[in-house]
Amino acid sequence: MKVPFFDWRRLYTAHADLFRSVIDTTLSQGRFILQQDVIDLERRLESMLKVKHAIAVSDATNAMLLGFRAAELSQGDEVILSSHAFLAAAQSIHHAGGVPVPVEIGNDWMTDPAAVERAITKKTRFIMAVQVNGRTCDMDEFGGIAARNNIRVVEDSAQALGARYKSGFAGTFGLWGVFSFYPSKTLGGFGDGGALVTSDDEIARRVRMMRNHGAGEDKTIRADVTLWGTNSRLDNVHAAVLNTKLDMYNQAIARRRAIASRYDTAFRKMPQLALPPSPGGDKDRFDVFQNYELEADDRDALRAHLDERGIGTIIQWGGIAIHRFRGLGFCQEFPRVDRFFERCLLLPMNELLTDEEVDYVIEGVQSFYE
Ligand SMILES: *Cc1c(COP(=O)(O)O)cnc(C)c1O
């Protein structure tokens, strides 16, 4: 048996007939750019997440860039985020004129709220909650820090569509949040895709205009336009596919959580591993398991052992935390993040894995430590 980390072909072949018919219908009717399928996707995200506005865009990285521009991030404004994050978030901050300020993680591998508080300066405009692996940060802590310091929260919830903290959905806790529909994400399309959600009317208005060259709702660019737009539209055919996949989203998340439970039951008693919280093990959170990330003794040897058995694994973000990009000007030292990156590993995790494949991964891990 072989279990690649992600079987890209399966993304299409699992429901090929359905996708063929959706794509054929959409394209044969000439619906290419900003047609009803994009509007439908936005309305569905709004009702699913109980948020006022969802704006579909080309990808999550540009969603963040537009979010910061819409919020008028100014030259030199600081945005604090976990160093255990994807460089994309820092890039968006940089290109909007801001300064990304990475911070240390806590024992739960999420952003350490105390580190956030210590990093606040007079220049801090936003604290960004990065909802890594489909699990939210402690959003009460984030909200408290923001209120005490009179700043706003924004969310890189690219990995966390449908994740909850208490009664709120990831992406809806601050001024705005973003999602990614990159193929391997929990709601993965057949190319790039993303969305920004916000309950702020003005942010929504600006992002909607900016994604389409500054055009208004009627898709017309007026001579008196007052903000610089760009092209950051989500292709309509991708929206049509995403709408079809949204019909199956609850089952997909349930399947991911079932796989996480299977890993959890098998690994919980192994002293060589540190696991993420089990699904249902934390009453304040509903995790969507974008990834199953754990810490392992002898991580590199474990990876090689799994690789020999045809089991693919990944070290997230290519193994590079934000503060390790020294060439981009970061100079912080974060021992906890560094230690985490020496030990962390992503096991195969997606809704299309069979129980047999998951068990094969489990046996591969267990046989290494026996
Ligand atoms: C995937 C991802 C992004 C980037 O999303 P794109 O849609 O590829 O731009 C940003 N942040 C996190 C945490 C991600 O996982």
C-alpha cells in the first residue's frame, strides 16, 4: 500500500461525474467572471458563518492584502502574528505597507497571548489570530488584549473554515478574516481561491471594489473612483465547483474529525508523541482538522521510516517559522517555536482517506517506535 501525503488526483476523481456536469453547465452557459455562482458562494458563506459580508477573491493571500488596504494600514504600522504561521500572512502585511511582528507560541502550539501582549507598541495596529490546522486561538484572550490596547483583531483563518471557538466561527471574531480554497484546504477548489469575511460595511464595500479594479456593484468603473483597485476576482467556474463541495462540507469535516479520532486513539498512550487535542476533547472549540500535526521524538528518522513504507508526510511551512526568514529582516529568537519545528510533522489528513489507509499510517508510526 502507498499513502501519499495528499493524493491530488482523488480531489477530482472522487466525484468526477458530478464535477464534470457542474463545470460543463457553468461554462456552456458562458458564466466566466463574477456571475451568479460567485454571488451564491458569498451568500452561502455569509449564512454558514453568520457574518454580514463574504467577498470571494482570487486567494487568501490577496484577501489579506485587500483586508489590510481596506483598513488603511499605514506605512510602518505593526501587525502581530504567531511565528508558527505561513509566510503569506507576513507578505500581505508587508505589501500593505505594514511591519509583520512574529511572536512565540504557547504550550498548546497556538499563539501565546502573553507574547502578543508583550509585543504591543505604539505602532501596533492589529493582532492577527492565525487559526493553524483548523483550530482557533483563544479568542477571548485575543479580544481582551485588543480591547485593553484599543486595537483590532484580524484573522488568518485560511485553514479554519467552519472551526468554532465557543459560539463564534473562525474568521468572524475581528475586523475581518480570510479563507483559502487552495486545492488541499478543507474546502478545496480546482485552483486558487479565497474569501474575506467581515461584518463591517465599509471594509466590505472597499474589498468588493478593490477586487475588481475599483468597480462598483454594477461592475462599472467610474471617473470619480477614490480607491486603487486591482484584479483579485475568484473565477466563476471555481465558485461553481466550491458551491458543489459546500454541499458535502459537513460530511468532509465529520470525516476529518473521525480520522483525527482514529489517530488519537492509536497514539494517545505513546510517550514519543505529543498530539493535538482530540476532537471533542475541548468544550470551547470545534476543530476542522485541516491538518493533523503532532510532535515526534526522532522526527527525521520517523519520516524516513514512513517514507520507506510509502507513507508521505510534510513539515508544515517547509519547516521555516516566520522569524527564521532572516533575509527578510526578521531577527527574533523564539526557542519554543524552534524546538517545535525540530519535532513537528503532518500525517496524511483529508476526507478522502480510507480507514485502511489511516490504519496503515498508524502501523507505520507504531512500528518505528517498537
Ligand atoms: C493556505 C494558507 C494561506 C494562503 O492561502 P492562499 O489561498 O494559497 O493564498 C495563508 N495562511 C495560511 C495559514 C494558510 O494555510
